[in-house]
Amino acid sequence: MKKHWIEKTLDDYDQTGSREPKARHYFSPSSVSQCSRAVWYHMMGYERDAVDSNSLRRMSVGNVYHEWIQQKLQKAGVLMSAEVEVTYDDPPIKGFYDGIIRHPETGENYLIEIKSRNDNRFALPYLPRFPHLVQWNLYSVMTNVVRGLLFYINKNTQEYNIYEIQRNDTILKNVFNKMREIQGYINRREIFPYQPNEKHEWCNFRTTCERDYFGK
């Protein structure tokens, strides 16, 4: 079915927001929980698979909710800082944390990560999601804030799901080891091995990975 011209115009605009692939010298907290081979492709600057229009719309809506919550936190007087770049040397990591907020009664700082989710009740037992815990813990190390919140907003109902968390050394040890292993393959200019047990249907580099694996 042919798209209405305004739909096509908006979808074409969404495609312009895609980042150009480039080699990276640092890991991203938001993507390091993916399959190690996918992280390797990302670091090496391989082109991602094309993203369909509906997925781009969902991500854009998620960004709107993200900014809305940040604005509310600021107007409520508890947001100390937001979207500040932070780094780590070994392994090399760089990213922008969502926010540091201050408890209005105790004055204690909390590192907050804001996530939007769909109206899926079956997903609730799996919150907070493990990749988000990894992301939060990496930002915890880079900001030196040891307590925090994973804040989910339901895009359908605007319901909040809020989880108080603290830094987890086991998570950090495992993800640091993972990044250093990937970095070793990058330094040796070797492709990271195919990971048969990963969920390949969600991979951003599925086409490239399958070509490299099954083509050999």
C-alpha cells in the first residue's frame, strides 16, 4: 500500500536522524549489553541494518517522554544535572547520563536512568531489565554516585514504575571483563567469534553477521 505523501515525508525525515557508521575508541553504556560480536561490529564502524519506520517512530516517542520527565524533574527542583558527558579509562567508556537528582528531604544524590516502555503487563516481572542495570552501573562508576533509580514510564497509560538500586560490583566486574575481551579482538584486528546462543532476531548487525558467518 502506497504511503500518503505526508507519511512518507515524516518517515523520510526520521531516517535523516540515523548516525553515520564510524569506528569508535570507546564503549557506550547503552549498547554494551548486546551480543559481544554486535558490540565488536559497532566499535569497528560497521553499518547497521536498516530500521523500519514504525521502530523509528517508537524511538522518537520514547525520546519525547524522556525529555518530558527531565523537564518535570527540573521544574520540581530536584534535577541537579542532566545529559552530561562522562568517561572512564580502562576499559574506555563514554556516554551521557540522564540525570542526577537530589532527595528533597535527605539531600542525597541519586543517579536516574529514564526509560519508556509499552503497555505490556507480562513484562513487569522482568523490570528492571538487566541491560538497563548494566547501563546504570557504568554511569554510577563514571559519576561516583552509588545510589539511584531506574524510572520507567508507560507510553500508553503514563504509569510510572520506579526501582531504587545501588551499585553492583558483580555486574561491573562481568561487563568490564566483557569489554576488555572485545577490546582484545579489536587490538589484534580479529573478528569476534559468532555467538550461536544470542537472540539474533534483535541484532542491529544481523545481516552483516550472517553474511560473515554463513558465507565462510
